Amino acid sequence: MTTAMTSMQRVLTTLGHQEPDRVPFFLLLSIHGAKELGLSIEDYFSKAENIVQGQLRLRAKYNDDCLYTFFHAPLEVEAFGGEVIFSADGPPNSGRPIITTPTDIHDLTAPKVEKTRCLQKVLQATRQLKAEVDDEVPIIGVVMSPFSLPVMQMGFASYIDLQYEQPDLLEKLLQVNMQFCIDWANAQLSAGATAICYFDPLASPTITPREMYLKTGFMTACQTLAKINGPTATHMASGRCLAIVDDLVSTGTAAVGTSVLEDLTEVKSACAGKLSILGNLNGVEMQHWSEEQAELAVKEAISKAGKGGGFILSDNHGEIPWQVPDNILLAISTAVHQWGRYPLRHS
Amino acid sequence: MVPQQQKAPFKDILLACDRLAALNLAKQWQDTMTPTAAIDQLIVPVLEDIGQGWEQGSVALSQVYMASRICEEITTQLLPALSRKNTKQPAMAIALLNDYHSLGKTIVYSTLLASGHTLKDYGRMSTAELVQRVIADKLKIILISTLMLPSALHIAEVSKQLKGHDVHIIVGGAPFRFDPTLWQQVGAHAMGRTASDAITLINEFLGAKS
């Protein structure tokens, strides 16, 4: 195929497990928008207009295939009444847990999307981006999975304790989070998001044994994704996915964000025709890559997973660190445009 | 000598995160082996196995966490004689630098207590607070846990300020697993990929010093 496609056509073709004109790539940049606008990270996220300008400038600069309306992970905890802690050189953190003792779960209710200011900012940014690009570029919205959000709501260790020791309260928590997740995802889709990235690092066998996942996060994902009115991609945020590929297919998701800890050839083989792959450049190492290393990493990923479509090149975490310099992001872009044209020359 | 066949059931119980079964099993050890044998030949090797399993992808982090907490309970409550094991060990502590997610630190802390070591838990600290505390407490070993890349990079400042204070800096956490050269970049002396690596690294340090 030689005719240039729009980013939307390119992405939809690969998600249909066909080869588009070239391998699509998502530079999942959130806080880098602040650099583009010369703002602090906290100021950047204070207005929807900043995110709109940041995303448009980043795409113009790196020529990738999506716009990303992800603000930061603690946003949803903020919606539940939690605290967001900003830093000068990295993504915001969630502060003190909103669930300080498991019995707090009895009183937990899902925030109303239409009444929550921090969520409305995201929807405003989504609507404005949609007005800018219409159907030419996919807009990727983000939700935290109901199964993974509790890490920020109550702390990682307390959440693991809850899973093993208080299954009734776990179920109650998942139900509250599920209702919120569905409402939040559908609000983003209504505002113009093309698809939803369902961040579910706890689903990964890196974090949760498959037996526990099948009883908890898997059931939650099946029920949640069925009620989200658009396509979803499940992201492991650096965790492994190979052992649960077929389970992920059963949840109804269209793609999986996989880890650099796994070989892309093996992941491609396991997912072929069933699940598209998003990944898996090493964002942590990227901060000291040379341009040559960036090109090699892109070539290797494309050669392992590009053939036949079903592959979007991306980093393996779902967010590229602040410390990654612009010349490396440009080198990645250049390499995808050079080595990602179908038919592939070096698979 | 602890029979080899005791390891497998103990490991299975830990991987099933069955705290009560693990405690019941450990109570039986009190009649059949010394606390030192229980720790050195059962608890530590099994925790090392579990750590290796996580590294290789066959064990989940939640299992590593639960295993470390259960073993900590066994060592500190059922095998109290072990508190005398490391009376000659140098002063050491563990801290979470800047981040707000402390699971990694909790696992390493529990694993070290389970292996019979004693150390202080500084909790979450900023760079300046950590440097000040390490110097004030005259530490010989500081273990620093991080989750986020910026926090890992801030260890470079800790290393710089502790230069000349004869403190061994051991780092760990996700950024170091994803970038095997990062620990050198930030001036640490060693990096642990798993919680049980901390036991090995401390023992190596103590061996080199003695």
C-alpha cells in the first residue's frame, strides 16, 4: 500500500489486523506538554486549554498517530476527594489514601462525573481537541481500571491485604469503582474520545497471580468493558501480559499494552489475530539513549511485531518520562517513518 | 540440617498466601530445628526462590509481599532467639525517597527482618532529610527504594552528599529493574533486583568488611 493514510485510518487498519501504509505509533506524552508551553507541570494541568495546545504542539513536532487526553493517574483519586501532589520533574503522585481503614469502603460512593471539576477539565480538553482534528486523528481517553484504582485509593500493601483477607469489602470497592469507571469512560467517549485506554497494571501477572485475577480483576473487566460504549485497549503499565492474553481477549478489549520484560515476538505470536499490541519501547532507558539506540530499538520492535498489522509502536508504560530529551523522541519518530513502511523491509 | 523436603511445602504455603498454615508449620519447627537453621536454611532460601520466581515472571508481586510479611511474622514472633543473630551488624536503615508508594520498601524491610537482620525504617523522606538522618545515625548501609524515575535520579544527589561518609548505598525499585545501568548512573554501590537480593548484598558487604 503506497497511499498515505490519515492517522485514524492507519490505526483502525492495524486494529483490524491488516497492514496499513506504515506502523502507527503513539508517543504517549502527557507532562511533556508543559515543556512545550514553558509551564510548570502543575500550571500545565490547571487549564484544559493548556492540554489542548500541548497535545497539538507535540503531535505537530513528532508526527505521531494519536492525541492523548491523559492528565495524570491521581486525577481519579482527586475525583474521589483525594490529594494530588505535583513535582517539578515527574508525573503527579496521589497523596494520603482516601480509604484509611477497610471499613471506610462501606461509605464510599462514586463521584458524579458531571459535578467533578477535575474530570470536567479533561472532558473540555477532549471536546476542544475533537473540534480541532475531527476524525483524522484518534483521541485516546484514559481510565484507571476499577481493579487497579484501589492502589491509589488505599495504598498498595493495604489493597493486597484486602484482596486476601476481606473479599466482601473488596467486592464492594470494585462495584463502586466499576460504576465510576463506566460513567467516566462513556463521558470521555461522548466528548469525542475515539477509544479508551483501560489502565490495569494490577491485572498483570507481574503484580497479581492469575488465579486471583480471574476471581477479581478479570470479572470486573468483563463487566466494565461490556458497558463502555467504544473500543478499549488494556494497558499493563510495564507489567507482563503473556500469561493472560486469552483472558484479556475474553474481556472484550481490542489491544494490550505490553512490557519490555517480554519478547515482542512471543507476545505477537500469542496475540496474533486476537489482540493488537501496543508497546514496548523502554521509557526508563530512553532518558540516556543515543539517537542510534532509539533507531535500533524502533527497528527491532517493528521487525518483531509489525508484520500483518495488529501493532502500534509505543513505550511500555503508557507515559514517557519527563527526562527523555526531544532529540530522542524525534529519532523515534524518524525511525518509524523510515523503517515502519509496509511492506516491511526487514522483518 | 533442614530436610530439603520441608522447603517445597513451605514455599507452596507462602505462594498461596496462607498465613495461618505458614504459622502452624513454623510452630512445628520449634521442636525440630534451631532458629538459625529455620532462618538460614528455610526462610531465606524460600524467599530467594520466590524472588527469583518474580524476576522470571512466574510469581506475582502480591505473593512476594504476602510471603515477606508472613516470614517477618514467623521470625519476629516465633523465633525470637534470632534477634541476637546480628548484634554485630553495622547500623543500617531503609528509606523511600520522595515517592508515595511504599510497597517495595515494605517488602524489603520485611524480608530483612525475616532473615534475622535488624534495621531502621525511615519511611518516606526527601533527599535533604535522608542525608541528614544517615549522617546523624552514623549508618554504614542505607537501602533506598524508589518507584518513579525522577526519585531514582534524585539518588545521585544523596550519593554526592554522602561521599566521604563511608556509607554503602544499596538501591532498588522499578526504575532500576528497567534500566540495569541506572544504579551506577546515580552513584549507588549496589542494586537489588528483588527483595531477597538485599540479603545477599548486605551479607556480601559484611563479608567484605570482616
